[in-house]
Amino acid sequence: MNLDVFLSLFSLMLVSLAVFLLSKKLNLPYTVLLVIAGSLLVPISQIEFFHFITSFELTPELLFFVFLPILIFESAYNMNIRSVTENIYSIGLLAVVGLLISTLFIGIAGHYLFGLAGFAVPTLALLLFGAIISATDPVAVLSLFKEYGAPKRLTLIFEGESLFNDATGFAAFLVILELMAHGFNGTDSIVSALMSFLIMLGGGFFFGLVMGFLFAKLIETVKGHEHLEITLTLLVAHFTFIFSEVISEHLVIGGQQIRLSSIIATLIASMVIGNFGRYKMSAPVEEYMEKFWSYFAFVTNSLVFILMGLLFADLAIDMNVALLPILLAIAVVVIGRAVSVYPLLWLLNKIGKEEPVPRNWMHLLAWGSLRGSLAVIMVLLIPDDLSIPGWDFTISVKQFVAAVTIGSIYFTLLIKATTIGKVMHMLGIDALTPEEQVGYHKSKAQIYDESMLKLDELLETKHLNDQQYQILQQRYQDLHNDACLKCKDAIGDSRDLIENMLRIYALGVEKGALKEVYQRGEINEKMYKKILNMLSIQTERVERSHKQVNSINEHFPIDSLERFVLQVNRLIFWRDHSFKPEELYLYYRTLNKIIGKVLESLDAIGNSSLNEVFDDHIALVKLQALYRELHINTRKKMENLIKNNAELLSQLNQKAAEKSLYAVHLETLGRLHKNEIITDKLFIMLNHEHMEQNKND
């Protein structure tokens, strides 16, 4: 029997790979085809030879404790906390208020709609369905948003809503189940339900913070041991999720059981690791993490959706009886989503707390609300014997909710998911911005320029004869000229556009140079995050066509998470986190170094193919002037510090040089090992020697 389970698991993974390739050929969403494939596997499993296919089942425990934490962590790890806080009103309104509005609408309006159709479904049953189906699924739609080119902010709003409303939806689901079990007692029940709901979210939030910072500290402790660092990121999601469930089972205060939202706790812990803990990882692990979790989430998503198809097809639902209720449910869910999106975002635009959300974005948020794994989990968690007053149907409450939920999920996957691209195009959301149009043609020009340099090399090394070289050179020269012309057409007479593109290019150079300095160990985590935060703020300003800096000595605020950490440290440990003279010197020296890299790059533009694209001499000179002024300013600050701390700073220079040399040692050693010039044994010996030497120094 166990052998059948393993054979089923790996067979489903193999089928998922085939479905992925098919989805690319048919240009259909991967998750949609997975559900269809899973449904088709059920009749195939009736054949004796393929009977093992259904041995691996989608159980609530598997979904809840294994798959869900992985999916939450992968999404939350890459969410920038500053971007989330900048859009917290839109995300919060949709994720909390919007979900509650949708749940109540489905419960109340659905009761009357079903009644008109001759189905006297109690309001509580439809409220339960509303809580289950109102939470949007990020997995099913985010890949489509990225593929079809949804704007970055729109994608962030949708992803933030999807992650946070998972927690809101599950909390509402548990509260309604509690009401169904103990009955509705008027105001007391409403107050109790509201308190339980707030405690779940608030308690989960604070528990997630504690777990996130605890595991971030553990990652810092094992820094340099790559396998341990990766394992800790894997454990943080599952430990947070399971511990919050354990606490919810056993924590009783004043005779009242206190429940924490395991979803919100895992979400917050994952965001802390992504925005705070990642800087405590060693450089190779930090770069590898996104690939690791991306692959892990891909496998998990594949199994979840194909198993959903198996589960749906295996459920015995009489469509002659269920078809009309499913259609009614779909109608009320679609209207409920619209009711929970348009009024809230319209009100937010009126208040002006955030950058306005365009009307075409509202249309897509209303239409692109797919449902997925969490809805299935909640359906599976409904007790089989659940009963409520006024339920007079032959099928159970669970069977009814399962039927309308599955019907709604199929509708969102088969109809909404397959039309998102067309809807985005119709609404003009996928249109390239002026910067993207320039970037598109500029990138092609650079590719063709590099290709021509490669052709020169191939001719010189006799890998091409003169005739072949001339043909290929002419072809790529024509392509290069065409790309440059189209780029200039896209720019037109917009001097601001050229200047903004140059600024983004310069800031990209700064970020790359900063990461190299950090990876060489020349600056600590605090300095790296401060400078990176400054560069990120400047980039966002330029993308919004605002001034890059307001003054040469402008102070850039730290993000909210970092501010919270500093305040906690001051209160608990009485630590002073202001820069000491030696830290301040390293900070300005790093700024001086990365600004110097930008000036070198800007000077080099005149001698590269970029000059054919960015031929606005005034914009280039203006940007060079800004960076020269910044360069002079940082050098002055360094010189003032040197005057007051000459001996100390001399020692710092020596330490920085030693760290740079240590980085060169490791880089050379790694290259020797990779090219098999030295054996594994020698690599381990030399690597250990250098690590010990670095500790002693």
C-alpha cells in the first residue's frame, strides 16, 4: 500500500511536468490544465494497471500543515515591507473589510436569491460558504499577472490582498463554524464573534513577529553554514504555523479558548525573514534562496492543483440537483466581489490616503479574483455531521457547501483564469509604459551591439570566414540601427524620459556596486540596509517622475520594520544604534565608492551604444553634475572624520583591506575547485584554514 502511495506521488509530479509543457504550447494557464488533468486521471485510475494513481490523497492535514505554509512563505518572503506599508490602506481594505463585506453579501443576498429560486437555504450555511469562497488565491492568478504584464503596484495590491485575506477568510470561517455549533444568540454572539476574530488576527500578528525575529537571530547565529541557513528558512514557516495551532488548542484565559491565526502568523514571520532575516544570511545562500523557494513552491502548487482535480472528480455530486444552486452561487459570488471592491477603492480614492487606484485596475481586481487551495482546505475541515436549524435538504450542509464551492472554483479557473489576458488587454493594463517601451528597444540595441563584438572575436579567432562575417555583421548592424531608431521614436522629444532612464540606470549601477562591497564584508548589515533603502526610495521616486533627491544632505527614513527593531532594542537592551565615528566613516566611504562607479559608468556611456540611444547631452551632463556634487559632499564628510579620528580610521582602512583580500582568497579558491585544478580534499582544507584565519584576525 505504501508503495502505491509513493508511486502515485511521483507519477502525479511527472504528469504535472507534462501538463506544464502542454500549457506553454496551448498558451493556457498551468493551474487550469492541472485541475483538468487531475479530473481526467480519475476515470483512468479505474483501469487496474493505473489503480495506484489515486493512492496519494489530498487530505486536510496535508494541505493545511505541509503545503499551505510553503505557499505562504514563498509569496511573503519576496514582499517588500515598505511597498506593503505604502499600499496598506488598499491592501487592508480589500483583505479585511472587503472580505467581510463579500461574506455578509453572499450570506444575506444569497439567502434571498436562493429563496426566490425555491431553495430555502439558511443564512448561516451561506455565510459559511461566503467565508470560504471570498478569499482570493494568489497562486492561481499572480503568474498570469506577471506573464501578461500587470503593473508592479497592481500586482502588489492583489498579492497583498490575497495573502492577508487568507487569514481573514479562515478566521471568519472558524467564527461562523463556532456560531453554527453553539447557535446564534443575538448581540452576545455578534460581540463574541467579533472579539474572537480580532484576537485571532492580532494574536497571529504578534506571534508571527516573535517567530520571525527568533529565526532571523538563529540564521545569524549559523551564518556561514549554508545548509543550516536554508533549513531554518524551511522550518520557520512550518514551526510558526504548527505552534500557533498548538497554542490555539491549549491556551485558555478566563475560561475562554484563545485562538491565533496560523496563517497570519506564518505570513508575518515570512515577511520578517524576507525583509530582515535575509540580510543575516551568507551571500551565496541569499542569492540561492529565491530559486530554492521558487522551485519548492512550483512543486507544491503542481501537486495541490492536480490533487484538487482528483478530489473534485471523485466527489459524488448529482449535477441534476446541484447545477442550479451552483449557478446561483456563482452569480452571487461575482456580484459580492464587485460590491467588496468598487465602493471601497472609490472611497479610498476620495479620501486620498494613497496614490489613486485607476478604474481599470478596479475592473481587473473584481474579475481576476480566482479561488484555490484554501477554499478546498476549509471545505474539508467542515464536520461531516454539521447540522443547523432550518436545514431540510436530503444532502448534508457539508455536501451542499462542497458542491457550490467546487462549482465556483471551476468557474474562476475555467472562465476567469483563461480570460484574464484578454481582459487586461481590453482594459489597456498590459500596455507598455513609456519607460518600458524605451527599455525594450534599448535592450535589443545592446544585445545586437554585444553580438557584433562577438562577431569580431569570431573573425579574429578564425571561427568565421570573411564572407560569413560580412553577412552576419550586416544583419546585426541593421537590427541594431532599427532598434536604436525605434528607441529614439519611443523617447520622442521627452527630455524628462531620457533623464529618468539614465537615473534608473545610474541607481542600478549603485545597487550592484553596493552589493559587491557588502559581500566582500567591507560594511556591516546596518550600513548595507541603510544605503540600499536610500537607493530604493530614490528609484521609486524616479519611477514616479519625482526628484531623485531633494537636497545633497537629504536624510532618508528607514523602513517601518527596521524602525520597529531599533525601538525594541532601545527599550529592552538599552542599545544606542546611532552610527559611531568608525561606522560613519565606512558609510561615507562606501557611498563615495559606489558614486565613483556611477561616474565611471556615465563617462563610459559616450563611448558605447548607449550614446546612440541616450543622445541628450543636457540630461547626461545634468546627471553627472548631480553625482559629482554627491561625490564631493561625501569626500568632505570623510575628510572631516579623518581629521578627528585619524588613528582609528587608519586601522579601519587596514581591516577593510584585509576583508577584501579574504574575499579574493575565497573567490580564487572557489574558481580553482570549480575548474577541478584542486581536489575536494584540498578545497576543504584550504577553505577551513582561511575561515580560521579570518576568525583569528
